[in-house]
Amino acid sequence: MSKSALNPKTGAEQAPVSDLPLFFKKPVPLDVTRHAKAALLQSQDATFAVATNSIVVNVAEFFEAAKYYPIVFLQAESPLPVAILGLEQKNYFVNSKGRWKDGTYVPAYVRKYPFILMDIPERKEFALCIDEAAPQFKASGAKGALTLFEDDKPTEATRNALEFCTAYQNHYQITRAFCEGIRDAGLLMPTRSDIKLANGREIHLGGFFAIDEKKVGELSDETIVDFHKKGWLPLIYASLISYSNWKLLVDMASEEDKSKAS
């Protein structure tokens, strides 16, 4: 029997250094002096994401993410949506070669790594940071790698990273508003999944909220109109539809067990 819980760090966009965001081990502000020779290897290696079973997703990702992953919500003071990637502390969507499963949606949080916007208290602002512990980061450059600065100016790779992370952060704030709205409307309920695999092994996954379909049907006309104007109703239904992907995870877990036994 296995027990698993979701990791609240998956939503830690403004976490202090002592509580680093998921995947990040040594995030530092990108700096023209410190990173004058630094570069990034162009790689599709996603092994950094293999040891997690959930990753935060923004509402802008719901419609694509809902095709492949159950979308649930972290149990926290301010709930955040996460895509469930596995039934235990393992991502079933990263294969043995470290590649994300072909034909499936890759969450934006994964795609922006090793970059992140972080709140720098001493600067009183957000700064673009890079994880110097990332395998693709090369402090002194490397053949074929993308440089971060050229002639003391950010390169296209750095500008693109800043644009992507800024857009992500903006969507993150919109996502927070949506989550607080459905929480205040009483739509989130504590949930756990008790699963039995084909070989009889049981897995118990807890520590998250799910949208209660019955509560959605009981919303007042006033709330429905408000949610419609805010564009929240399709997001609610996308999350509800995504729950059909629990079966996919069960099948993938059974395949994992079968491959280990052979």
C-alpha cells in the first residue's frame, strides 16, 4: 500500500530562498557581470521533473492540460490548481530517456525552467532568476549553447525568457483570483483518491481539493452571471472534465508496475 500527498511547493512562485520553488536548487538573479559568459544548452531533457506527481498550472492552460491530466487544487490558504502527473511521487509523463511523453501537453512551469520571476526583497521588485544548478546551465558557455548576454546586453534567449516568465506571472495572478472566487463560492471540497491497480496494489492519494459538481449546479443565478462575465464557467467545466484522466493515470501506474516486474 502506498500513500502520497501533493507538494505545496508546486505553487511557490514567491517562495523565499529557504523554501525554494519546485525544481529550483540555486536560483539567482540574472546579472550581466555574473553571467557574462553563461549559456544554456538546448535540450529536451526533463529529468528534473521526474520526481514530482503534480505541477501548478495557470487558468490559461486549463483547456490543453485537461486533455491529459486531472486538474485539482492544493489545500492551502489560497488554493492553486495543479495537474496530476502520477499517483505517487513520480511523473509518469517523463520516460526513461528523460523526455516528456510525445503528444501530451507540457505545463508552462516546466517549459520556463530554469528561469523564474522571483520577489527580491532587497530590491523591492521581481527579478528574472536562473537556476545555476540546472543541468543545461553552463557558467562558462559551451559549444552550441545559447548565450545569455552579448556586448553587455541581454540576448534574444534572455529576452524571450523574460517575456515568457512575465506572461506566466500575470496569468498566475489571474489564476489566484479564480481560485479564491470558486473557494469563496463553496465549490471546492477536500478529496482523496483510493485506487486499486490491476495487480491488486493500493494507492491512496490525498491532500487536495476538487470542484464539487453538485455545488456548481446549486450556484445562484447571480453568481452564475458573475462567473460568466469573468470567464470562469468554462474553467470550472474544464476541471470537471479533466477528472476522466484519473483512469489514464491508473493505467500508467499499472504499466509501471508491470515493467518493474518483468
